[in-house]
Amino acid sequence: MNRLVRCVALAASLVAATAAVIPVVAHGPDPILPGGLYAQNLALQYRWSGSGTPPAAMKSSINDAADDANATRKSKAPTFDYDAGAGNVVYYGTDVVCGVNGLACMRRDPPGWFGIWFRENGHRFDWGTLRWCELSGGPDGCYQIENVMLDELGHVLVLDHHDNYGDDRDYDDAVVQTYSRTKPRAGWNAHAYGRCDVATLQQQYDVPSSTSLYSTCLDVPTELSLSASRSSVITGGLVTFTASLGSDGTGRLSNNAISSRSVVLQQRLSSGWSDLTTMTAGSGGTYTGYANVPATRDYRALFRKPSNEGLRASSSSAVTITATAPCQGPCPQSAGRAGR
């Protein structure tokens, strides 16, 4: 099996030792691990290893982390759940496959298998003694099992360690980090995937639905089109406009319908484009608006970049509606029904 190992490392002195050589990188979604993906929305179950069953308090925190992953993945990534008969295992003890500095680690082998290992409470590293908060009363300097387990589950899904800025100011944007933090440093007890974790999960597994928000760690292009119920009317006539909004990203984020957003119908005046009305959102990324056309005029739909998600602005091509004056006598009239 092609089983990739990823570990959560200690933070203590190693961060200081390596800070000077961490490059400043462009902020973005987490990198991905090799080895492929699991099926969308797959239920991945785990059990305790018979040779290394975690203590009761640890079991509770591990299960809480699974709930955290399920609740905050904001994508079609797999879910996690404990089942005594599962083939995937969680191990606690001294016989781990982690590197020398690993607090915990995982192996993944899509499409079905994974394993997670935790070092024992009290393990002696060269920097000191490992203390799990849930097993040691929660003193400062301890590592939280729930947080570390969430990190490992992110690895299982496909997330590699987040590339932080050189000064780590974006540490809270991801749970999946090279170095875990100890209590009470910021991020030590994060129980939700960060926005850049979510961004990669959405890229790899897709968003759950057309109404789901795209992570603000993304920058996904959008595409907007506009059609009209008629191309010419008598001056003042009513025209129905229909817009369609979709994603124009790559991979899973291409050609998605984008629903329940704010799309504006605009008209072109001598001074430029002007908002006419906010279109009514329908299903499947469609939006509807109405206009009484006073003169021949261009119309377009506009989607402005939202502040709460990672979508780009877009506008449709212009649609021209021709308005003609009503007949001013004498005007042709209907002859009525035959024989009258």
C-alpha cells in the first residue's frame, strides 16, 4: 500500500530554531498530499487499536474532534465516526510510526483506509515531557488532544501543512499546521477547520450546495450571463430579465451554480452603468428582474465581489432592448372575426 505518513510536530523550541529560515510565502489554501482522494461525503469510520487503546478521556476528545471535522468541513469531504467494527484504527501508546518529533501522526491510503497514532502522555522528548491537556489536568504547556486529532483528520482527508507567512500571523487560518501550539498560545484549542483548510477541502471535494459560501481563502472567478424575454417593446413595455451565475474556477469549483447571492440589474445611461434593481434569486444560480423600458437601452447583470466569501466579481454582456413609439393615428386596426 502507498501509505503516506504525516505528523504533528512539537512547537516549543523548534519554532524558534527554524523561524529565521521560514520563507515569506503567498497566503493561500493548504497544499495537498499525494495519494488521491476518498469519495465525496464518504462515511469514514474508525475504532480503537487493540494493542493501544486510548484512555477514556482521550477517546472522548478524539470523538469530539471527529464531530468538529464533520461540522466545519464546509465541503463534500468525507465524514468521520467511531464504530467498533471499523477497519481504520486510532492507536495510543509507545509503538508509533511517527518521526522523532511527532506528537501524533497518520497514514492514509485512499479510497478506504487510514490510521492515526498518538504518543503516550509523559513521553520524553529532548525538549521535555509531552503532556496531553485532557490527561494531565490542563496545565499551561500541554497539547490538546481534540485539536491535534482535528489536524490529523485534515491530513487523512488530503490536507498538507499550511504555508504560513514568515511571522505566523496567519496561524489561525488553518488547523493543519507543521507545529502544534501549547496552552495558552493562540490556536492551541481550535476546534474548527480554518478558512484555508476549508478552501482546499472545497477545491478537492466541492462545496456542499449552490448556496454554500466559498472560503475567503479562495479567489474563484465567476461567470454571469443575461437574457431577456424580448428584444423590442413599445416604449414603456415590461421586459423580464434572467441572469445565471456560476463558478469559473478549476477542478471541483468549475461550472457550479451559485445561488442566493446578490445580483443587480443595471441599465446604461449617458453617465454610465446605473443600478436598476436587485434581481430575485431563484434555484440553480438563476436570478430574475423586471424593467419598464422607456427608450432603447442597454442592460446587464452585475455580481459584486462579496466580503464574506472568496468569489470574484463579474458582469454579463450587455443586452440591448429596442423601444419604439406607440402608433400615432391613423393606425391599423383589427378587422374582427370573419363575417362581421
